[in-house]
Amino acid sequence: MSKSKIIYPMKKRGKIKIDFWDILILFGALAILTWALMKAFRMIHTPAWVEMIPYFGGAFSIIGGTYKLGKIIKGIEETEQKVDKLITIEKRFSKVETEHKLAMGGKLKIKH
């Protein structure tokens, strides 16, 4: 292990990616919060479209959150597949290594 990895182990973890779905979730939550504050201070005099703002905000948040959850689940499944592949390779390598040790010790005869 290099010295830089020991001194700065979390150097690459500082980046945060924000995509459309994150913005959609935040927009929905902000719409609900804004509506609640304006309603609390009686700045809103309840026309029909204003009454619907919390529903739209909630819908945006739910849609964005569902999409993000799907991406997380897909990433976990891909990681599981990669781990399974690595385990298979490791088992094959272990078998080859064992056969090599037996052949070098004279306990296994290999035909050329």
C-alpha cells in the first residue's frame, strides 16, 4: 500500500453527484415546505391550484425517490454479480494453485 493511501484514505470520497432525480426530490420537498410556510403566515388565500401544491410536491418527491431507489437496487445487483464472478475466478485459481503444488511435490502426474 502506498504512503498516500494511508495518509489520505478518504480523498476520493468527497464528490457528490446530483442528477435530475435528486433535484426533483428536492423541488418536491421545497414546494411542500414553501406552501406550508405561506399557508401558516396566511399569505395564501386558498384558490384551488394552491391547495394542490402539496400534492404535486409529494408526487415529485415520490417519483424521484422511487427512481433513485431503483438505481440503488440495480447497482447492488450488479455488484453481487461481480462478486460472484470474482468468487468463481478465485475458486478456479485455487484449484490450479493446488494442482501446481501437488505436481511440484511429485504427488500429481501431469501429461504434456
